[in-house]
Amino acid sequence: MIQIFPKEAGHSASNEWLESHFSFSFGPYYDPENIQFGPLRVLNDDIIQPRNGFGIHPHREAEVVSIALSGQLKHEDSLGNSGVIEFGQVQRMTAGTGILHSEVNPSETMPGRFLQLWFFPDTKQLPPSYEDISYDTSRLKNQLVPIVAPNASKGIAKIHQDVTVYLSKIDAKEGIEYKQKEGRRIFVYIIDGSVLVNNEYSAGKYGSARIEDIDFLQIDALEDSFIMLIDLPEGE
């Protein structure tokens, strides 16, 4: 089964310093039929204006992943961690038993766009932790590149959940394939551009596809496109 959720199926909000697109219920947007997909609870696509951001706030029992798309994002937390990421870098924070953190755009002039994802962890009461990693953006061309996974390695952040997050930049009229194991789900998010999924379902920028009980996926770019694909367990 493939379900397409266009931008309009979620929610958008903006103020003088922030533009947000929510794929799932979040903050002022509540839809009891759109709470999560497997252990994926939040996907926010945010554009933050220079010298602005989210001040110190708490998290518990969540794996928080931030993916920089343009500009800069600065993280600081109650453990004393601090880091700035740009395109080609990812932050992973395990909130576990509790942590305070902030996320701001430190640039004086340039807006920053980033994705923030929250996953339910596979184990509760984990000690809080933080890491940021860099991956090779040149590898994104017409192939899926893992950037977050349960088993960390160079260029891949470790997450405490059975999920793998991939990115790919697909040239117009090119495509990628993904083979899925039985009993799992796939979530595809369109960062930029537009794609055709399994020769039938189209999705554009800020839209997504939620896929279950399908073991093979073909994603073709209708124009130059940038996508995120997440391999998820069935649970939750």
C-alpha cells in the first residue's frame, strides 16, 4: 500500500522568524489520524531567519535528528555539548531521561533550512547523549546514502531505534530503486522537486509517501529532486 500525503495534508505555520511545515501533528496542528508512522513521531521542515531559533527547552524519551539543508544550525545542551552544522552534516540527540537544548541559526545574514525528526527510542531511560557527523554530499547523486542508522560508522550517526535514514539527489528523468524486507515500512519525504513512486503515485516538495507491505520501490524524478527515505519497523 502506498499513501501520498501532499503538503496540504499536513500543516504550515509561519511568523517573523520561522516558517514550518509539519508532516505529523505538532504544536498547534493536531490531527488524531496523523500522529505518527511507526516510530517516526515528528518531521518538521523549518526555515529559520538569521540570529533566531528555538531557545532552551526540554526533551525526554526521544531520538532527535536534525539534518541541515542550507545555512547553519547551532546546537547547545545541558550536557555542555555545542555544535554547528551545515549541509552535509547531521545532529543526533538522545533525550533519554531528560535533556535541555537550544537550536538557533547563528548566521548574521543567511536563513537556514533544516529537517527535524523525532523517533520513539527502542529503549527507555537511556542516558542523554549528542553527536554530529559529516557525510560526503557528492555521493548523493542518483543513489541513496545512509546518514542515520542503528549501527554507526563513518558518515552515519547512531540512533537507538531500528530505522535507517537515507538521502538522495535524483537528476530529472533518472531514478533509484529500494528493496525492502518483509514486515517493514518506508517513508519518503520530498525535500525539493517532484517524483513518481512505482510509476503511479506522484509527490512534490514538502509532500511524502507512506508505504507498507511493498518489497520493491522505484522512485523516478520528474525534475531535479532531493528526497529523504526512511526504512522503519512495523511496530508502534
